[in-house]
Amino acid sequence: MNIPEERILKFIREHHIFTLAVSKENEPWCATCFYVFDEKLNRFIFTSDDDTRHIMDAVSSGNFRVSGAIALETRMVGKIRGIQFSGIMKKLEGDEKKPARKSYVEAFPIARLAPLTIWSLTPDYIKMTDNRLGFGTKLVWNGTL
């Protein structure tokens, strides 16, 4: 498996919220989602109800190719860091859902109180901006190589 470089993984580990972007009939929508990252399978695990707009748009359009972003919020230009990514979103069910749900609930214990619809997002492209390495420095990982 082609795994993103350590600086990208470290950034993903340091955060827990991404913005998910979907599109249905050329009409974009985004949502903010809490996540855990499964490094063994190189995927984000998140939960979202079937009746949310972003999930309904993806399901009804059949377009599970999505994009997202994670950003460090700072006003200091020299410390700007963030990633943008694209990949495939998938609803997890059955035996595939159990370990993903477990890791999600371990990260966010309050989630055990609700029925959870668990999704994975497997990135195939990640671009990281890290101005600490020099203004505008980009690290690119292409998982399809």
C-alpha cells in the first residue's frame, strides 16, 4: 500500500475535523466532520447520518468521489499548514464497520450514546501546504502511483 509521507500523516494525526466537499448535479456542498485516521488502511473514519445533505447528495447522485481539507487556523503566515485531498467515500457495514466504529468511539466517547452510521474516506491524492518549510512549500502524495 502506498502510504503518505510522515509529515502528512503527522498533520492528520494532530487534527480531528475535516471539511468534506461533495457535488450533485454540479451543485457543491460541504460539511464539517469529526474523524479518526486508520493508518493501517490509509483512510479517514467519520460518522454522518443518512439524512444529512452531503450524504444524501453523494448517495442520490452515486458520486462517492469527494474532496476535503484540514487546516490549521492561524493568522501567522509563516505557520500556515493544511491539506487538501480527494478520494472515495464508502459506507461501512457489517464486519467492516465494527473496528471502525470502535476506533471512532475511543476517540469520541460521547458518540457511543448514538446510533452511528460509519463512513470511510480513502484518499488517493493529498497536497499539504507547510509554510514552516518555506513560504508556499507543498508536499504532494499521489496514492494512485
